[in-house]
Amino acid sequence: MVSDKNENLERCDCTVIHEDVVKKVGEAMPPEEELYDLAEFFKVFGDTTRIKILCALFSSEMCVCDIAALLNMSQSAVSHQLRVLKQARLVKYRREGKVVYYSLDDEHVKQVFDQGLLHIKEKY
């Protein structure tokens, strides 16, 4: 149960709306559609299996069977997660004969990952 003291910290008791601040911040915010897309982008990072796949792809381009062996998962399960990552433009693929190799889409993916990991490590 939240105490009344903590509950009061979350309320604003001011009666003056700082119109200049509200206007300035509102103008600086990205359009609603971009914010929605950004939220969807970060949802992709919300799955441990996808995080493990991304982490593996930092070191090397890999095929589905190698990723499945590394993560001790079925190829079907890995393929499903790779499809999600591909749709989010986090990974790309290339075909060599019958083998499909996956890699990070670009350096930004690693930067986003590294920033999140750095933030997590600050706790320790």
C-alpha cells in the first residue's frame, strides 16, 4: 500500500500552468506517429531471446542453425525471432546457396544495445 506521503509527491499542487514551458516542450516533441514507431521499436528489445540473438550477431554473421545451436533452441523458434528482428530492421540477411546468413542491420543497432547495457550496468 502506498502511503499518503508518497502519493502527495506525485501530485502537482501549483495552480499556475507554465505556458511557455508547455509550448516549448510540445514543439520539441516528435510527431505522434514517430513516437508510436519508437515505442514499437523498443518493444522488440523486450524479449530475452531476441536480445541473445542480437548479442550473438555482434560477434559474427551467423546462420539459423548456428544460432539455434548456440542458444540451445529449435531452428523454428530462432527463425521466428529473426523474422521479428528483420521486420524491425534490426537484422539483415544474405543468401549463399541454400544457407541464409544473418547480421546486424547497421551499427546503430549495436549502439542502442550498448547504451541500454551501459545504463543497466550503472546499477551494479
